[in-house]
Amino acid sequence: MQRLYRRCLFKIAINPFSYAVSLSFAVVSALQFFILQQFFTDVGSSDLHRFFSFVPYGCILVIPALGSFCSRPQSDLDLPFSSLEIMAAKTLACFTWMAFSLLLTVCVPAAVSFFGNVEWQSVLCGYLGLLLYAASAVSLAIYFYTLIDSPGFAFICVSIVLAAVNSIHLLSAVVTLPNFLASFVKTVSFAWHFDASGKGIIDTRDIIFYAVSSAAFLFASAWALERKRGLESKKVSLQKILFASACLLLLIDSSRIYSRIDTTARKKFSVSQFSKTLMEEIEEPLSITYYRSRELKNLYPQVKDVQEFLEAYADCSSYVSLSVIEPSGEEMASRLETYGIQGQQIRSTGKNTTSYSTVYSAVVISYLGRSETIPFVLSTNTLEYDLGGRMQALIRNTKRVVQVAVGNGMKLDADYAYVKPWLESQGWTVVQTRFPGEYREQKLLPFTEYPDVPLIVFGSALSSQSDAQALVQRILRGGKTFIATSPYTVDIANDWSVITGDDPFAYQIQTLGLYFKDTLTSDISNTRLSLYSDQRADGSSASVQTQYVNYPLWPVLPSQTNAANGLAMFWPCSLEFDEEVASETGMKISRYLVTSESAWQSKTVDSRFITDPFAVSMHPEAGEESGQSVVACAISDVDGTLNSVIVGDQYAFVAGMMAYSSAPNTLDTRAMEFLSDTLLKITGETALLELKKNTSSDTALSKVTLDELYEKRIPVIALTLMIQLLLVSGAFAAVAILRRKNLEA
């Protein structure tokens, strides 16, 4: 068989079209990730899941093409080998060449590693899954080429079948299927079984599925050849029945008894020691109920990860029980509303119709008559963190409360519309308060009424002298406080003009040794504006024109300790501090957020700041300070306990401004992440914060600035494609030399 395998592989290797197919596959895989996934933009990510998810679909034409290169059905009839040996040699030869094609795509993860962190163990897991997928797909292709005498027709059939088995699990998005049928289409979907490997999980169910399907198609190919040879007998028919029964039993057993290995660096799909220790405090039965709609179960593979993580989570304590319920009917919807759970809308598209369904994927935790809720969860990215905060509140009978006061004339529920729902989704109870001297909001209590409750302040332009003193006194007493403010007010609804005035808090904070600069911070690393116009200079109508403009007054902070994914800021004001003055008050001030090294301080021109995107300077003017700037400071006790954080930007958390830094159909939540993470640090919940970091991957392209990333897009793509071309050319040359030696011999 070894000689036959080498013969089949050599037949593929001497065909120039084999190299063309492999190179095309590698090039398309690279381009779809770098270009279609917008890698070289502000939404670019080092997460390779989407790269791996594309590969099975890229194989729809590649594997049938490779199968055709070693397809000679008539010549197989006279070979002095058994039918199984012939099919095994062909399958193995085609699989070997497909493995070479996959090897060419390694250039993509290698290129990504120069811009962000790549978990190579997860990459290896992904390629292991691709090899298993390739084995099944190649076996399927060889079967059809054996069954069908016409190579062209066989190519079409294999392509159609591969497209079907890759996408059949998406059928649930188009039509409503019965439970057994929905389960079946997932079971036979090649791409569905690859999903776990693409995320860094080795699942024995997927391995067994690929192994069984590969063996099934291999033996089916051998039996098809036996029939063409006229050697089929009753013995072969009995073998088919026994083999099919064994495969079915193996698949059934694998779905009941299985194991999952989490290869991610931070073990984000495994239960952490924090959770195990927390559940040791449980003394009474605790129930976890997962309400999951059938539509989600059939449509999204990651929902399976949620259930399996909850099962592993519940197994950590004998007191914890898990139940999974598929909600349906108005009565269940009303019941879920009592927990604060609202259904989400998903769209299903048919041939001529589009319908919307209300779905649920929520977790309710009940303990000693009290309950906590995770309103919607679709993946395990932050699931353990969400569970940990709520379990901690239930087990230790604590309530996580935070108060929010707005002191710049804006509204919490309108201008800062994302703040309250975001914090509530993180397990906080949000109470809106006011500044003591703000008499317009008499229905709200002043923040001084809750001295022990953490306080978030947005803006202080309308604060009085007594308000500012109350804030400073709170900081001096060690009150847990987050303040986002600046001594300037920007007309964000109109012309972006900056209004300077006397901010009492900016003056009072100087008593602690903290000072706001009289400049606005600009940076080469910034948010790019998309400006649209449908008028000419004379005012006449014209087609819509788009212009992209870098706006230095909206700096984008690089990835750093307190902002792992960076942060988009809007007209920030830098801070400086005097450690000696701070120490006299019993405080210690330190840097909390900094800009890039390319930042500078923009001064006023004729007593006003220039904020026009077309007039603002793109580089430091003469006399302007340049270099890294501090835009947020931490205030701690002398023993290092963090109590307060002051951020020189009151607009980074405004809903309307967050939209500017967001990609189409994707909200930029970095400001919200920064806010909730800082709140955990201020309140001393560092263990919970570490849990959040461990369960979320660092996928930011933090090794370069946004401008550097954009500038390197063409060189990186060109180099990647060139390396792939060189590898293919080298393989072709090596085979040509080997062939020549064989001919000479």
C-alpha cells in the first residue's frame, strides 16, 4: 500500500493545477481575513476564530479539485491491490496534499502575531480541527469520484454536497424544524463540529464524528469499487450492516460520554479556582436555570458552549443544580419578565418572506429565596465573570450598589444612556443622585446622603463651590469615587466649540495636588471622522461625497494596564500632579491612563480652541508641549489602597460620542468596559476583575498604533502572499527535481 500511496501522491504532485489550487486556496483565505474581516482598521482583532471558520467553506471547491487529480476509476479495476487499499492510498494522498495547502495558511497567524497577541496553542488546536475536517471531506470526495464515472459530474456533486454539509446547520435560520430534525442537521454538519476547535477546544465528540465519517466514506468507497469489480457478495452486505450499526452506536455513545480540553491560554472555557472556592461557601441548595430558546440552540454553536460551561460549573458543588428550559408561550414570557428578562428579536429569512422570532438565552440563579439574573448570554466570553458577581452577592448576602451623579447639565438616561444598562448587566444596582446644590432635581437625593456607596460623577461644570468641596472631602475621607470631568464644556450638539469657564471642582482638586492643564490633548493616534456632503460649494445638490479626516482632538489611547483594549477619548484635558502636596493630605496620586508618545497639548488661538476638523492642526505647533500625557489619575491611601480615579474627559461615556468611534453595526464599548473595570478596582473586587480578564481574550492589536497598522496593510498582505508563492514554487521545484532524477534512474 505504501508504494500505491506514493504513486497517488506523485500523480497529484506532478500536476501543475494542484499547485494552482493550493495557492489560490491560501491566497483567498488570507485575503478574506485581512480585507473582508477589516483587520487593518480600528475594528481589527487578533482573534483567529473567523479565519478558521472560513476555511471549511474555502474547501468546497479545493477538495473536489484535488480529488479529481487522482481519480481514475477505470484504471483502479485492474490494480493488484484490494479495494480498501486502493481507496485508502487515494484518500491518504489527497489528504496529504490538503495538509500542505493548510500549511500555506500558517502565514496568516504568523503575520497577526506581529500586531497583537496570538495564542499558538489555540492555533494548533484550530489546525488539528481543520485536519480532521479535511480527512472527512477528502473521504467524501473520493467516495463520489469512485461512485460516479464522469469526473466533471463528480466534481459538481462533491462541491454541492460539501456546501450542504457545511451549511446545513443554518437551515434552522430559514425554516422552523422539529426538534429531532434540528438535532440531526447539527449532527451531520461538518462546519458545526469544527466550531469548537476553531475556538481552542478539543472535543471528543467532534473527533469521533470526523473519525467515524472518514472511515464510513472510506469503506463506502471500497465497497463501491468492489461492486465495479464484480466482487460484491453477501458477506460484503453483512459487513455494511455491521459497520453502519457500529458507527451509529459510536456516535450515540460519544454524545453521552465525552471530554473537552480547553487549550486557551487563560482557560476561558474552564471553571476557575475562584469559582470553585466561592462555591465552597454554599451551605444550602442553589439552583441555576438556563432559559434557552430552541431557535438559538439550533442556530448558534456557541450556545452549546454556554450550556456545557453551566454543567461544568454546577458540578463543582453538590449543592448546585442546573436545569435547562426552553421557554414558550405568554405565561413563560410573563414569568421571565418578573426576573427582568426581555426576549431578543432574531430574523429568519425564507424564500419570499422574512419573519422575526422572540428568543431567550438567560440565566436565573436562586438561593435562600433570593435570585440574581443574567438577562442575555450568547457565549462564554464573560459568563463566569457574570456568574461570579451574582453568586458572590447571593452567597454572601451582599448587594452591589453604585450611585451616578451628572453635573454638566446632561441627562443620565439620554446623554449617558449606556451607563445604567451596562452597569446593571454587570450586576450593579444603579441609583441616580445629584449634586447637593443642584435644586432642579429635587426628586433625587444628593450624593452626600450615601457616603459609603461608590459614586460615579460625569462632569462638574454646573457644580457650586460647596458641591466641589463636598466631592473633595469625600475623596479625602477615602470614599470610593470615579470622576470623569474637565474644566471645559464642548457644544457637542452643534459646532463643537469649546467654552472655557471657572469649574469649582477643577479649582478645589488642586488642594490635593492634582491640576488640569489649560490645553486640549491631541494625538496622532486618533479616531478618523467620516464626513458626508451632498452639496457643492455654491449650494447646489450633488451626489453624496465621503471624506475621511483624522481628528487629533479625539485621541485613541493605546492598550495599557487599566485599558486593555485602549480607549477612545473626546477633547480630553491632561492632568499633572504634585506628589509632595498629595502626601501632605495623606494621599498618593499616580498615573492611571496615558496617551501615546505622539501626543501634544493644543493651546488656544486668540483665546479660543480650534476644533474645526478641517482647520485643526495635525501636528504640534511651535511652543506646544509634546510627548506622552496623563489623562487619568488614581488617588490612593498611603498604604496603596485605591479610592478614587479622576479622568480628564466627560464625553468618552456619552452615547452619541461612542457612536463616532464605533464600527458599522458594532458599538464601541471600550469606555463602558473601562468604567466597570475601574469600579471593580475602586471597590476592591480585584479577584472578580482578574476572573473577567482571564475569561476574555486580549485580541487588541496593541503592538502598533492605528496609523502604523493602516500603513502596513499593503506590505503585510504582499509579504504574506509572496511567502505562500515561494512555498508553492519551492514544492513544485522539489518535485520537478525528484521527477527528473527518477527519469534518469
